[in-house]
Amino acid sequence: MPVITNIDDLKRIYERRVPRMFFDYAESGSWTEQTFRENTSDFEQIRLRQRVAVDMSGRTTASRMIGQDVAMPVALAPVGLTGMQHADGEIKAARAAEDFGVPFTLSTMSINSIEEVAEATGKPFWFQLYTMKDEDYIRRLIQRAKDAKCSALVITLDLQILGQRHKDLKNGLSAPPKLTPKTIANLMTKWAWGLQMLGAKRRNFGNIVGHVQGVSDTSQLGVWTAEQFDPSLDWGKIGKLMEMWGGKVILKGILDAEDARMAAKLGADAIVVSNHGGRQLDGALSSIRMLPQIMDAVGGDVEVHLDSGIRSGQDVLKALALGATGTMIGRAFVYGLGARGQKGVTEALEVIRKELDTTMALCGERSVGALGRHNLLVPQDFGGCWQE
Ligand SMILES: Cc1cc2nc3c(=O)[nH]c(=O)nc-3n(C[C@H](O)[C@H](O)[C@H](O)COP(=O)(O)O)c2cc1C
């Protein structure tokens, strides 16, 4: 077994183990992938301030996100088709998160259903909602999340229309994969993945198939999702969804100070500064670059989380030091899951916690709450000089 020292180690194993179509699905951004690339490279521009002769004993990464105790302020982001990266992937990732003490978010577009994940876990998880035109389906979906005792609804706002990722079109992405000469040739080299997949509880979209009239197979599902995502979603509709849910709400996909103010005004418990991991609007700025502006706009009014581009505990620390209360990781946990199942997700979380803890110590801090701008060296023009 190779020694895992960082998230990239898991990514290399993941790439070898999982069919190309699903690796490409995770490892791509929209169009030119500029935003996807800058999400990670912009983190590198921020440097850390080394401090010495500070008592670093008794450190902790423990914190709180939306009033919930967390072992570190890092939640697993909602990731569609997680159950195609590894058999029963959502169940495995949710269990790893639960054991570790961080929140797990189940995507609307998951393979394992809300009920299957609830049955396999002992603590409430978060549920992510994509808004669809079929209001009756959305009402039932929200009720299913309530019945499963989900502790927060994460409403994703940056995917009313799908950003184009070229590789998905070229690969003919589907769940389960359609058998063409190209996919068969690739699957033959991924036999361990295939064997495990044969024993999976499910190989199609568990929150959708069987719950929407006329959707019984995935070929129809492709048509259905393209037609069903609600392009008319606006703040009024978001308010109604929040009312329908009645519990804690996180609005995900905010990348603009004005939108952040709207979300705070609506009474969200938290926002996630996010560009969907560079998968939607190519050419948008990275999340970490937008964070300071958004903190200035709403920092005192609503809890701010950040995702997109986090690949290490140092990235987490930079987001927290710029004011975020919490973070989410998408690909970083998917690499672990695809590489080694539940154990791999735990390894990804361990890597990140260790990096966060060691960096905190070398920056002279003992708790995540104490982190701030004083720990960072931020280039003067980091926010950029952009004209509207
Ligand atoms: C393969 C993949 C699938 C995703 N599916 C969803 C989804 O179903 N719902 C959602 O709100 N966000 C989805 N996202 C976005 C993530 O929740 C998160 O914003 C993003 O992964 C953060 O960037 P990172 O991967 O660089 O950490 C997806 C991201 C990836 C990589």
C-alpha cells in the first residue's frame, strides 16, 4: 500500500482505479477551465506569516459550523454521482464524515438515496437541493429530507443551467456507463471498480428514479434533468423554499457581494462562496479571491463558508484567516473515495486536518477561531483591479 502524504497521492490512485468517464467528470471545469485552474492557483498566491516562541501546546482544530460542533471546519460538499466513483459512494463518504466529526452533504443528484444514506448513518447529514420546475417533486423531496432528519438544507444557486464540460459530452457521461467499444475497453482495465459496483445497492439516481413520473431509466433521466432544472429561480422562490423547509438553510454558489447581501437579508444561516469548483461560469474569479469583498459586505450578518479549489489544510487555513467560518471540499474527498472507498475519505480528511494543525502551530495559533488576516501575507493586488 502506498503511503499517503497529501491529497495528490490519493488523486493518482483514483485516476488509475476509476473509469475514465467518472474521473473526467470530477476533474474538469467548464469551457477553457480558467476558473477551475485559478481556484487552486490563487490559493498559492497567499503566503503565511511564520511566528515563533509561541506556546503551541493544547491546539485544536475543533470549531462550529451553523451551530454544529465539528472536528474541523471542513464539510464534504455535495457531489453528484458520488456513487459512481465507488460502489455505494455516498454511504461510504457519509460514514467517513460521521466518524471524523464533519458534516456530509448529500447531493440531489446522488446515486444512493436520502433514505439509504439515513439508514446507513447515525447522525443527521445536510441535504443539497437543486431546484426543478416540477414543484410537486420538490415538495416531496424536501419532505423526504425532513423525514430523514437532515440538519440543514443547502440550496445551490449557481446551476439553473448546466455549464458545458467538454469531456462529459465526448465521453457520453451516463450512470451507469453505457456500453460502447470505448467504455468497454476502459472498463476492462478497471476490474476492481467493476467488481465492487456489481455489489452496489444502486447504480442510478436514487433521489429521482422511481420518484418522478415517467423516469424509470437513465436515458430518460438525461432528458428529464436537462428539461427540469428551473431557470426561473429567483430570490422570491428561494424565500419560499426556505419557508417550506423551516430549518437551517445554507445558500451555496454566491460569488458576488450584492448577491451575498440578498442572501443575508433573506435570513440564510450561512452562504457558501463558491463557483461550483469552476464547473459553471468559466471566466468568473476564484472563490478565494472574492472572499475578502464578500466578507466586507456581509461578514457581520451571516456565516460565510467557502469552497472551490481547496486541496490542503493550508488552503483551509487561508480561507479561515480571510474570515470564513467554514469550508467545503469536493474533489479532495472524491479522490480519496475513488482511490480507497471509505478509508480513502478518512485519509483525505486526516491529511487536511494534519496540514491545518501543523500550519496553525507554525503560524503561532492554537485554535481556528484565533486565525485572522494577521496570519497571512496577501499580495497587494490580490483582489484585482477590475472595472465593471
Ligand atoms: C464531480 C462534481 C459533482 C458536483 N455535483 C454537485 C452537485 O450535485 N450539487 C452541488 O451543489 N454542487 C456540486 N458540485 C460542486 C461542489 O459541491 C463544490 O462546490 C465544488 O466541488 C468545490 O470545488 P472543489 O472540488 O475544488 O473542492 C460538484 C462538484 C464536482 C467536482
